Amino acid sequence: MTAKSSIAAFLLLAATASWGQSSAGPLASRRGTAVATTNNVEAMAAAARAKVQADQRVQEMGATLTKMHTLLKQMRAKNAATASKDSAAKANLEMWSLMLEQLDKQYEQVVAAAKQREDLEARRQALYKQADEKAVAAAAAARAQQTKAAEQAKSASDAPAATPAATSTTTPAATPSSTSAPN
């Protein structure tokens, strides 16, 4: 393997490692900033697009790692076929092995984080659904209470007007006052 191809491979590994560590990914500079929307449909569509982009980045990273593993196997096969005792080739293979091990660990962490994010999103959606159901139930209860109060008010206003004769016609006796005259 020449120095030029070794440098190219190293740059590929370094770029992949840095993309795996950043949450934004390689296309972050081309994407605009997130826009807060007031419409729930727009927000849900934006969240779906973000999820698709994140999944796509994870898949791209996995595909790149698969290609790198294939290349490492080819390099090992070539080195074994030539039965070379070149220490530089052995060091190069060792470097590739270590780097791929590290990238595999990072990839597993990214996949685990994506699964956690999906789980968190599912929990959030369940909480929103539960809150919506409670709000609907509370609104229905409030409407029922208003209807009941309106019926009671209507029946209360109809009842005194219909039965004025039922009330007592006697008046209470006057009670003497206990005020005294000034001295």
C-alpha cells in the first residue's frame, strides 16, 4: 500500500470518525436552522423529516463501516498472500484494525442513541395523547356541568313564578324595639 493511499484511507477514517461524533452529521452546513412552527401538522412533518435524516445518516455510517471492514479484509488477504514481513504493512493493518474497532464502538453508540430517541419520542407521544384525552374528558364534564346548571337555573326560575299562592300569607308580628330615649 502506498503512502498516498494510506493517507487517503486515514483521511476517510478521520472524516467518518468526526461525523460519527458530531450530532449534526456531514450535511449540517447545508441545512438551515430549525424553524419553530405554531401549526402542529408542520411540527410533526418537521420531526418526521429530521428522523428520516438521522436514520439516513446512521445507515450511511453503517455502510461506510461495512466498506471499511471489507477493505481491511482485502488488505489482510493481500498481506497474507505475499507473506510479507514488512513492518510498515503490519503497522498499517494494526492501525486500521484499531480504528475500525473504535468506529464500530461509536456506531453502536449512535445506534443506541437513535433507539433511545425513538423510545423517548414514543413516550412523549403517549403522554401527549393521554393529556389530550384528559382535556377532552374535562371539556365534556364542563359542558355537562354547564348544561346541568342551565337546567337548574331554568327550573328554578320557572318554579317561583308558578307557585306564588303556595307561600304563606301571614306576616310575622312586629317586635318592640329596645332602644331607650336619650336622658
